[in-house]
Amino acid sequence: MKVHEELDGATSDNMREHEMEINQEMTRMMEEMERRSRVQSSVVPLVLQEWLEGHSILAWEAVLFAAIAAGLILLFWLCWWFRERTPEPDSICTTYETSDMDADNEEEKESDGKGPVEVEEGDRIFVRHTKWPLQKMLSKSEMVKQLVDNLVQVMQGQLSNSFMPLLQPPIGVGSTFEGWSPYEADDVIYHLLVPLKPPPGHDFHLQWVNRGPRPARDALIRVEVQCSCGVPNMPCFVHRNRKHLKRMKQVPSILDSLCTGSYLDVEKLAEWFQCLVKKAWVALPQARRYEMKVLPYSQRSCLMKLKRASRTTSLIEILFGVQQEDSDIFLSSQNAGDSDTPSTLWTKSYLVAEVKFFSHMAKKVPQGRYHLKCLRLCTSVLEDTNFTPYIFKTVVMHLLNTKPVSGWCRQECIMRLADILRYLHCCLQHRKLNFFFFGNAEMPQEIILPPDFHTSEPHNLLQHLVQSPAAHAKALRQFEEIQEELMNRLYYGGLNR
């Protein structure tokens, strides 16, 4: 039986009734043979009795053969039923690309998880082997968010009279703040993005850089000075030279300290921010409960390690971002994936939009957040494959946005897991998985995107499979391995290894 194939309620009832009838018939036949054996042993000679006992063994074998034959017939019928119920790949893609958000209110009431629900055995297995301390993780994420928020407030006070970037309240991003994680609790890194605003008398201008055939996703951030002669108690960087500004003790400025030429430099910014963290940490109340160390491993972010008296540790990575217009899209300090990424290059990031999407869906799905449990289960089996958690995350976002959210509940969790696998298999066969935020007409209104996102051609996350037949064949083989591993973890408890 494949993972994605399910029996409906009526079929399951018919199978159970058929099994009970077979068991009752076998019990009746056994009792009848025992009764005849007792009668025969009292009235027939010993030789004849032995002959009858030999025939009774043959009767037992006949019964066993009949039971096996009935089971095989039932198995062949089930295989035919599954084959008839499994749609072809083209129909799967067509089904999932069609929006079906108008779910019946009665269906949502029955699936909200509040009342008693009859759960199939497969669903009980799923629940037992996909346990994830969701509430504990969300609680710790909130604690980390509050700590970094307090840290940034101290830093804002220290920078109040300078012409350095204005630090905005941090935004929790990534899987931990979305409510899931492909990693175990001890390996989780909490990511937060600190938006940057230009200091008074300055402005940020984005200059897009196209480094390949895809739409531009990298940019330079040019820092320009503006006339501020009419602003009280503020020098004008345009009409006063820097020697005069130094005499006024209004330097250093962002151009002098954090730019290469006129462009904001990620590495200089990260080094400056790390020094600020060390100075601001001692002013926090949490400094008495945690030992904090800034790790030197990242040149484009601030990586902090917190250790409590209980010796438990937490890793926090603070990224920097510049907002694109008034949208939820940022130019981020995240590495673009190239080892030779210039320090003045910033990469377009969708982290804020993604965390807002999952927050929006958390208010609509039934209790239990089974969409996150399915996502975590799928991404926990990707070791030694070329699949990334983001591939499965994109598939789940597409399904959440095009299928009735009432279906993400306990009694249908196995079916939703099958939907994820079928959708991805269809995408692999067609070598196309559209990026979620481009050209998506069903985007929730809470997510603010730049105008060109609604009309741009979606980026294909599987474009590399189009260009390489060998990579495509390998991806299909690895998909079969992932599907098999998911079966093992569901039905044999492998998730707890």
C-alpha cells in the first residue's frame, strides 16, 4: 500500500464486516469438527478413528486454503480500487492549481477538532510518530524575540545622537517563528531580522543587479545625503563640509563608517553591530541570567550564543534588512549563496512575507496545526538528498492557499501528507515548481507585495532539472527514497530514532 492511498469510511466498514463473517464461519466449522470427532471416537473402532482423524486434518487444510484464497481476492480488489482512485499526474496539477477556498461551514465545524472525532488507525500512527513540542518552541521563540527587542532598544538609546542607521524593532523569521523546524530542538537557530532606516539627512536608493537570466534579486544600497538646512538643530550634510561637522562632534556618520564608496557595506555593518551588542548586553536584566557570547563565524550577520546556568544553550542569528518600498519584501544581509558575494551586495528576502503567511494561516486552520506537523515530518527525512526544506515549504504554502483549510485536521492528516507528496511528484515530472509569491492571484491581503510581483512570471524553483536530465532522474530516484522513508517513519516508528 502506498502512503498516499486511503480507504473511505464505507469501504472500511465493508471490509470489517467481511472479516467478521469469515471469522464467524471458521469458528463454526471448528466447533462442528470437534463435535464430530468426539462422537466418532466413542462409536467406531480404533482403525476407523485414525482414518477419520487423517481426513479431519485434510479438512483443516481446506479451511486454511479457503481463508488464504479469500484474503488474496480481497487484496487484489483493494489494489484495483487504489489504482482507480489515484489520479494521473496531469489531473493532480490541474486539481491543485484550482482555487477551492469556499469550504462548507458545516465541514469546518466537524473538523475543528473540538468534538469527539473517529480517527483511523493510520491517523493515530501519524499523530504518535510526529510529536513536536510546538507550544514550547513558540514560547521560546517569543522569549528570544523579547530579549532581542530589549537589546535593540538599548542600542537605539546609545545611537540617539548619531548619524548611524536607525534600528527598527526586530522581526522573528524562519521556521522556528513559523511554528515548525526541520531540526531537533537542540540544533535550532532562532533568526531575527532588524530593519534599517536611513539616519536623518540621508536616504537609501536601491540599484538592482542582474547576475543571471532570472529576474533581478540582488541590489546595491546607495546612501545619499539630503539637504536638511530647514531642520532645527541638525547640520546639513550637503551644504556643510565634513571638517565643520567634525568640529561639531557629529561624526562618525554612516557614509564614513559603514559604506564602501557610497554603498552600504554588509560586512562593515555586521562588525559595527556586533560591537554594539557587546556594549549593550551588560545593560539588560537578562545579562544576570544568561552568559552571552558573540560568535565570529559570520561576516554578514550577528550570531549570538546564550547559555543559562542550567547549561542549556540557544543560538540567535540577527540579520539586517532594508525594506523595498512599503512592502513585506526586504533586501537582506543573508548570503546570496555564492562564496564570492561582494560585501556591498544585498539579496532580496521573502522571510517577513513568509512568516506573515504562516501567521495568517494559523488563524484559519483547525486546532492542532497539522499543516506544520506534515511539513516538519517531510523535511526531517531530507538528509543525503538534494531536496531542501524550502522545496517542501513552497509545496505546503501552495496547498494551504488553494485547498480548503478545514482539511488540515487530525482525521485527514494522512491525506494531507499524501497531497504534499503527490503535488511534489507532479512538479518533479513536469520539472516546474512555481515560486509562491510571484504571480499568485490568491495571495492573502495581509501580505503586502510590490506591484510587479502580481504580474511577473513566476520563478521556477526546479529550473535546474530542466537544464540537466541527469539531475532530473536523480531527483525522481531521491523522491522515491523520501517517500519510502516517510512510510518507515510513520508505520515503524522510525521518527523516534
